[in-house]
Amino acid sequence: KRPGQFRIGFVKTLTPKYGPDILIRAMQQVCQKIPDARLIMAGHGKMKRKLQRMAEELQIADRIEFVGFVPHDKVPEILRSFDVFVNTSVCQESFGVSVLEASACGVAVVATRVGGVPEVCIDGQTAILVRPNDTEALTEAITALAKAPQQRLEMGKAGREFVVKKYQWQDNVNKMLRLFEQQLN
């Protein structure tokens, strides 16, 4: 963590289905409430230039860092540098891998209630879930966590425990094998 900054992180492809523009709109409001807020957007995609222009138009370009593509082996390092991880997907994600990755790194999460995302976190314990496309709710959730470092710490710990308990690789492989075997019988 960088002292003197509240680091909000986004790690996804910069495409409309993941809602990075929604996060930037919310970030304008977050910046008004949290003077040391910074948004780190990791990922590449066709929306990058549009998002950079949006940040300039909203006069928050100096508060957003576009770091580009992050190799998979470096994702845990960048996740651990965040105070809060945000997933703003508007599509029906089948499984919230990025949410699980952030939780596995002990980072509090704010995510949209879409698709499989609610299955990979516990609202109010490991994450705060908000409606998709709701910049006000997103702003409120991020701001609340910015003002509650102990809650962030507890959510991060609970998220890590949740992932360790529910998403061990070998346990999940064994469950899938049992399901396949049941279907064959």
C-alpha cells in the first residue's frame, strides 16, 4: 500500500461488458469525498482512449492510472497494492474469477450483483454488492470502505478465508469429477 493514498483497483479487459466507464463516473464523486483516492485501472482493451478522455473531461485524469495489461503472474502483486478492488461488470458473468482473486489476496471487494459474482463472495462480509450501472451505490460503497479501514481489513481477511475454505483447486476438481461420474451412471 502507498501511504497517503486510498487505492481503488480494477483488473479487467477495458470493454463495455465490464463497465469501466461506470467506475470512472463513480470515481468523479469518490474524488470529491475522498481527497486521497486514486484509481488504478489494469487491463487493455478497445475502451482505453475513451476512458482516458472521459477522465480528462471529468477533470480526474490526475487521479487515474492506466497501467495496461498485467501478466497473470503479476496480478496478485497489483491486487495486494489496492485498498479496495472494484468489479463493475454489467454482463452476466458466469463466474467472478477477478473477485475471487482479489479475495484470495485479502482485499475488500465492491462488485456488481450480476451472474455468478454473488456466488463467489458474501455480501456485507467479504464484499459489498451493488446494482449494475448504479454509480451512486458504487460511490457510496467505495466511500464507506475508504472511511472504514478496520472494516476493509476484516472484509479482506474474511474474503481470504472464504476462498481458502470454498475454492481449493483439488477440492473443486474432485467435486467436478463426482458430478461427471454421477451423470455417467
